[in-house]
Amino acid sequence: MSDRYTAITFSPVQGFIEKSRKLRDLYGSSFILSHLANQICIEARAYLSDGRNSFPDPVISPAMINVAQGTPNQIIIRGEFPRSQAQQALIDAWKQLVVSCQQWIQNNVTTTESGDRIKYFWDRPWKEWINHNWEFFWATGDTIDQARRNLNQQKTARAWTGINYVGESSTLSGLDSRAWPALGRHAPHTRAKADEEAEVKAFYRLLSAAIDRQGATITEREQLSIPELVKRLVTIDEVVDSKVGVERPRSYKGLRRWQDDNEGIPEDAERDERWTGWFQGDGDRAGNYLQQASREPGAEPEAVLHEFSLALRQWGYGLTGKLPRSVGDNHLPHQDGRIVYAGGDDFLGVLYRNSPRPKLTPQECLNWFYRFKPDVWNEHGQPITVSIGFVWVSPQVPQRDVLQHCRMAESSAKENGRDRIALRILFSGGNHLEWHCPWRFLQLLKDYEKGGGRGNEAPSWTHIYNDVAVLEARHAFSGKQSEVAWALLKVYFQSETVEDSEKDDDMHSFHSFLSANGLDINSDILWNKYEGDNPYDPRGKHLSTGILGERSAFTNAKQLDTDRVHEAFTAWVINLAKVGFHLCSNT
């Protein structure tokens, strides 16, 4: 066993992905991140190899699975891999991509619309983005845990050099200068704005024509910064040399969100105004689990981490094949979605169905999530739970806003107790509704369709939705008690018409919970339950998840704040009615 370990990471990651207007940009950013991390791993293996086929692999995490896609950007290495060499591997890999994109533009956009040769004066900005796009972190330690702790300390002392703002900004992010041949040639605001705008638009028309020939799209309205251009261009085979090894999906044409690229669409053209379902997820407290598992008697930390990384990377690589499928007009199964990235236990995907096939409904998405944890997530075999944010989104919402809401929905699932899904509905005006629920009680939405209702009336989400609206208008939910919310839940969800054979143990427990005369604030239905003091012991001491999450979040001075408990429970019932109506109602 080595006496030294190296931990490496780089940033930005989330922000790099979120600055994406199209599905192609999402793939481009994801594959760039995976490629850079993979190149660091390749360099580390070469440096630490003894000239033979070294075994075991010096790169403990991420485990090698013969594909770069989904390579996580936190790297743990057995041995001391020099900082300078690791950082240079990152810079070289990024430089190769950036230079390829710059040269392709200069080779393919050579003359103006009037036939004059274009002179490029933008070398310096491209070089600045090569050298200053990424912040690099490196640390070593005598153990894996120590190397990780030292790495986290390095991240608190940031020493990143940003790029100076020059001229007009990108139309995508508004944060960086737009790229065009004269970028850096003139001082800002020294020329007539109309003249400069005309030159920029003319350049992007030429760039659009060159890119369109390769099957990608760009418009003169999309005046992108250099890193945004790189994300778009690396998805084109002809731009990046095959020896670079950037892996790409076969096609980007599956998902159409017309409002992200609606310039030039005839007024009478049919716009595919279809809602889509985006989901972002992450394993819960993976670091805690690995620390505890590594400290078990007889455990080998390297083996624990490598086995975990291998299992999650293999799971992520196969996640695309687990997406829901439906039968089309040709009687062949079609996949109703795509995985944008899956870096181990961290993943992002979208569920959609384009015309002429029938519209994808939110209920179809829910049908997949009902079985997600047992049939999809648990396949990797590692004892950690998962939190997901699911956003059912209007087609009028820009993609960058969709990604932000995905991240917020996932954070909501984490903050409200983990091991759950946060269902968010995002309307065209930017307003949203959200309801979070532990995986074990998500079946509640399906049970309502089978047995919910008032008296002899057929079950309908309209009933509970209207009741909540009326009670809210009358301020019936105000105050520190939850009698009204409890009564609503009892009336609509304690149904005897749902067959016992259709209920699992968790739903039996939930219906038993509703048989009480009032809210039991100490019930295991409300709180996460553990065996012992450690929430995530590797031997499986995380027993169950409650609808309100961690009891400690509602505790002050070791006393349960009952007012906050009642308020949270009331909000949970109200949001259940609203989200259930919008996602499950057939009206």
C-alpha cells in the first residue's frame, strides 16, 4: 500500500454546464468535463506506471471502464502525482480543444459577404481562455481521507484569475465578451455601435452557414463567448481531430425546444409546444458512506473506494438503457428521453416525445419514477440512497432556466431530508409549484387515482385541488395547527377501495398513520429513522425516510418545535394537492 495519495479536482463544473442554450451545448459541456478529467487520469497512469501493466490501477477513483463519458472530476490517485504535471495535463487537454475550434473557424470562415478576406485579431482572447478558464485544485495526504480533507481546504483559498470584460457581452450568458474577428483589436466604445453590430452579425451569418454544413446550428442572434463557442463546436466531428478522443452521441436532433432557436421559423409553421420532463439527481452522502465503510474492521480504503466508483460508473454508463420506452406507429419501441450526463451517482436527463407521436404526459414520467429507486437506482448495489429533482416544464421556458430549476429542485430534495424526489412544475411565466416526497410514499399519487374521492364520487384531483383553493382563500390553513390539512389528507387518501394486495409495506404504514384521530408528531412516517446515532452507517442503519425529513431540522435546544412541524405538514399537504392536480389530473 502506498504511503501517499493525491486528490485532484477542477472548476467550474455546474456553472459550465448551466450556460447552455441548446441540447447540443449541454452535451458539449458534459463531454468536455469528462474528457478533461479522463486526460488527467491517463497522464497519472502513465507517470505512475513502472513500465509494465501496473496492477492495481493507480487511479483509484474514478474507476476505468474504457469510456471517457461520465468521468467524474474528483480524482483520487495512489501515489504522489506532481501538481505541475497534473495541471499541465488539464491545460493541454483544454488547449487542444480550444485551438481546434479556433483553427476550424479561421479555416472555414475566410471571406466577408462582399468577398474580402477576413482578418482575425483575436489570438490573445483565445489564449487567455486557454490559460484562465479552469481553477485547478491539488492536494496530497497519507490516507485517502486526509488527501480529500486537504483538497477541500485548498478549495477555500481560491486563486483564480478571471478574464477581463472587453466590448459587448455574449447573448447567452451576458457574462463574457462575444467572440468575433476584431475582438481585442479596438478599445470598447471607440467605434460607432451600429458599424460594429453590423460586422458582428455578418460574421455570425457566415459562421452559421459554415456550421450548418456540418449538421449543427447557430444564428446571428447567438453571439457567443469563446468557451460557449467551444462547447458548440466540439460536438462536430470535423472540428475536433479524431485523435483527441472526444466521444459524442450519434445525434442531437431528438429534442426540439423551438423557443430556444425560433429565428427564421415561418409564422404558419407548426411549433412543437410540448412540455418536457427534466431530472437531476445525486447519491446521498456518498462521502459519509465511504468514510464509514473504509473504517470497518478489515476494510481496505482503496478497495472500498474503487469498488464504489466502478459500480457507480458502470451504472451511469448504462442509465440511458433504463429510460422509459413506448411503442410508436411502426410498432417498435422508442426511447422517451435522453441522459445528458451521468458521472457516477451524479446525473441529468430529459424525458420527451416529439411529434408525430402522441405527447408525453407527466403521468407517464411518474410511472417511471414510481419504480426508479428499486428497478433503476438500486441496480448498482451500493448502500446509498438518491435524491432527484424532477421539473415538468413549459416549452416557453429557456433551457438555461430549466437547468437552474433542475438544480434547485435537486437541492430541495436534499434539504428536505434526502432519499426523495422533489416534483416541480415550471410554467411559462417563470412561476413554479413544488412538492417533495420520500420514494417510499410516492405511490400516494397513484393510489389516489384508484381510491381517492369524496363519498360516492369518482376520484378526481379537481376535488382536492378546489377544496385547497377555497380553504386557502378563507385562510383556513393559517395558525400553528394542522387539523385542516390532516382532515383533508384523511378524507382523500385513507381510502378502503385500494386493494390490500396492491399496497406495499410502506403504503400500509402510511394508511395506518392516517387511521389516527390526529397528527402524531412523533410518528416514523414523519421522520427519517436510523438505528443508532450514525445516520448513514455502512451496515445499513438508515432504516426509513419520513415526509418531513430530519427531526433535528425541527429541533431547538433539544426540543421539537411543534409549531414548525404543523406548518411544514400543512404545506406538504397543500403542495400535494396542487402538484397532484397538475401532474396527475386528466382534466
